[in-house]
Amino acid sequence: KAGVTQTPRYLIKTRGQQVTLSCSPISGHRSVSWYQQTPGQGLQFLFEYFSETQRNKGNFPGRFSGRQFSNSRSEMNVSTLELGDSALYLCATRDRGVDTQYFGPGTRLTVL
Amino acid sequence: AQSVTQLGSHVSVSEGALVLLRCNYSSSVPPYLFWYVQYPNQGLQLLLKYTTGATLVKGINGFEAEFKKSETSFHLTKPSAHMSDAAEYFCAVSDSGNTGKLIFGQGTTLQVKP
């Protein structure tokens, strides 16, 4: 099976703009989780979607949002970008009833 | 609330030496524990996991870890380091009913010297 795909791999935006990142799960995986990785805060959970419904949400402001489509692909959106949003954004997918998450390569977002 | 502490942000070993990366967790429910490895500019790759059953778990690339409930620890070991083991290692915890949400430690960078 093909692995988790994230697009784009690299992105440069300016403060105040918004951005949308995409994650395509491994075939058959219906759960998609998103994480933010920064040197200062490490890996932090953003949210999880399962069957188009948000199941869990981390402690991030409302500028961070997500959604999941019927084919399990997921997008996350960050509005009104701030310099501190510069990070590697990772998505991870898993099959129903399975405890292991499989990670994509990430999207490197730089906010100038 | 769950949390993970990785002792030592940087660990340096010589090639062929024992690798020991420390992880302690806090959880009010029986934990599921994971070790992931991250190479530069890549995502995370699962090394091994503990869910239930045998407390000594073996993973890929010769790594293993032992779940010790009394010490709330899940340390990662490898008998003999290889240059290709140089990477960043993350310990993570979730609970059995919420495995879509991982709580990670701060990570340990492993340096392997020739």
C-alpha cells in the first residue's frame, strides 16, 4: 500500500495570510490526526478526524481548523497566520480499531 | 492528564556501544506506549509499541523496550549502536480508548560516533 501523502511539502506564507494543508491517508485508514512540530514546543496534537467527524481536539486557537472528506482525505486550515505558526505539520493515519498511527512526511510551513 | 518525559535531549554513544534512551510517563489509565524515530526532513517511523501483554517488546532495527509499571518507565535500548541509528527518537503515550491522540516527549537526539 502507498504511504501517507502530504501536500505541499514546503510552503512559504506571510503574516495574516491563510493556508490549507492536505493529507491523504493509507488506503482503508479512516482516522486522520494532525500534529504540529516546532523546536520549542515539540510535537503537539492538533485534532483527529474519523469518518468526517472531529473526535479529539488539542489546545490550539480557533485559527486552526480541519475537516475530513468522505474518501478520508483531510485538510487543515490555519487562518491569520502568525510567525509562531512556522512549523512542520504532520498528519498520521490509522485503521479503525488499530492502535498504531502511521505518519506522513510532513508539510514545512514558513511564515514571514 | 497524560504526559511523557524523556531524560536527556542529546545522547552520544560510540558505534558498537549500548544505546539507552529513557522515557517516563504519567497516565491515570492503562497506557499504550510507543517509540518513534525521525530522520532529518522526514516524518515519524514506528519503532515499537506496548499495548497489553508481554512487557518486553521488540521492534525494528534491533531496538527493544521494557514496560515497567512500577517505575512508570518505557526505556528504549539497543545492544550495539550503528551509525545509521543517528536520529531523533520520540516516546509517546495514548490511552486504549483514544489512540488517535498521542502525547509526545520532547525527543532525544542520538549521536553515534565512529
